[in-house]
Amino acid sequence: MQTDGRIVGHVQVKVASRVYAVPVRAVSLGGTDAREGFFMEDAGTFGILVDSGKTEENRRQVIERASEDAARILSRKFLN
């Protein structure tokens, strides 16, 4: 997965009593197989990818959906 984009911020995701700072990376996704949204790699690296070529409104919507995904996935991983 392409995770080397420019960090444009962080989203705080609360899972039980822990708060995770999930980095949001803007990457040019044109011509790649990477998808926008939350990702978690086997090495434990996670974050949110947004396409730097899209509008700010589109990126905001992706971040909102990905934040919900992050909360769900992180809670499954760390609470089980």
C-alpha cells in the first residue's frame, strides 16, 4: 500500500479508554491500485488515505467515513 503521502493532519479515534491519533495522508492515487479510506497494515501501521487530486469536500467525506471504519476496526483488534 502506498503510505508515503504528505500528512495533512490527524484524526483522534477513541477506543474504550485509549485515544489513537490516526494520521491522514494526502496522496496522488491516480494510476495506482490504492484506495481512499482507512488502512491497517500487517506491521501495525495504520492511517487514512485521501486522494490529493480530489476536492476538499470529497476528502472531508472520505475522512468522516474512514474515521468510523477506524473506530470499528481498532476496537475489534485491540478489545478482543
